Amino acid sequence: MTFAENLMELRRAKGYSQEELGFLLGVTRQTVSKWETGQTTPELDKLIALSRLCGVSIDELAGNDPADGTSGDSARTVIMYPRTFCCEYKSRRTLFGLPLVHVNVGFGARRAKGIIAVGNIAQGVVAVGALSLGVVSLGALSAGLLAVGAAALGVLAAGGLAVGALAAGGIAVGLLAFGGVAVGRYAVGGYASASNIAMGGYARGHIAIGDTAAGDFVWGKIEELTKADYEEIKDTILREYPNIWKWLLDVFVRR
């Protein structure tokens, strides 16, 4: 490909607009547009900055093959000028078309996509970022099989707001929910509302155990429950839900 085609492809891959790229390089949007249409070419200092920003050699940027012939697990590393506070690392080795490691952090929409991805916006098997999506996901907003974040969505989710099959958080919604406010089929929390079993300061469910409890089968004042009370709770749970998992039964019945 030509330099103009390479530049356009690399800019889009990084998620930059022409205006954003121009800001990082200290030029106008119109200048970037002229580079991408082939009307002009950048001066040497801008060409060097572009190669660093895009994580490629000047030869590759110009459309030539890499001069050093490196392969394998060599890395592409980008260190931005100090005023941009941006840094990127991408391993050359890939799996399923994704770099094994992609780190892209700094100001703006810094996107990272890899087996292990770290960025403002991260997508990968293991993803860490302000906004993250992965099998294992950590971030302010995270979604994945295992998700941890201020707001988390996953099979296993933990966060200020957590939604999942097993959810734990300030506000938790799930099949089994633990939280200050917990809502689910089975819920434990300061305020617990469940379709089946609820336990908490305020508990509302078919079976409810709480200081204030509402339901079909009710036990109050958790700290005052006796061994006999817990045996009665256990018998009631097993009668109402005979197929309940033992570990889940243990959550509600103190040994």
C-alpha cells in the first residue's frame, strides 16, 4: 500500500479522527487530510512521530517491508511525546489474529484489543480498562464471564452495581445476589428481595429471614435465632426447594 493508504488504515485502527491525530502531531486536520489523499507528505519530524504513534517503522509506514526482518515475539512499542501522556505496546506474536498483549493507555479513546488487553477501552480474553469486555474483565464498566468494576455485568459479577448469575456489590442483581441492596432468586443483603429465599436487615421473599421480614415463611431478628430456629429454617427450605444445592443451603442455614 502507499503511504497515504497506510496512514488512513493505521489512523482508523487506532480509533483517531483526523482532528485527533492532527492534535497529537501538532498539525491541523486539513494537513492530515492532505496526507491521506496523497496531496502532500509529512516532513521528516512528523514522519518519525507518526511511526512512533502507529507503532511501525518508517519503512512500513511508507509501504515498504520491514527492514530488519524481525518476527516472533518482538514488540511494537509506542512512547508518545510527554504532553500527550499516551503509551502503547503491542506484541507481534498473535493468537486467533489478536496480539497476545496489547496495552494502549493515555488521554482520549485509547482502544486495546488482544488476548490480554489493557486500555481506556479494552477488549480481550483478559481485559482491563475504563470500559472493558472480556472473559475476565476489570474496569469501571466491565462485562465478561468474570466481571469486576464500578458497574459489572457477567456470570460472576462484583462491583458497585453488579448484575450476574452470582452478583456481589452495593447493588446486586442476580440468581444469587449479595449486597447492600440485593435482588434475585436468592438474596442476602441489607435490603434483600428474592423470589425464593431472602436474608437481610429487611428481607422479602417466599422464605424470608431478617430483622424485618415479609413472606410466606418468616423468621425475624437474625441475631436472636436459635439452633432450633435454624433447624426449622433448614427443614422448610428443603421442603420448599428439595433440589437446592447444599452450598447454597449453607448460605442461609448457620452451622
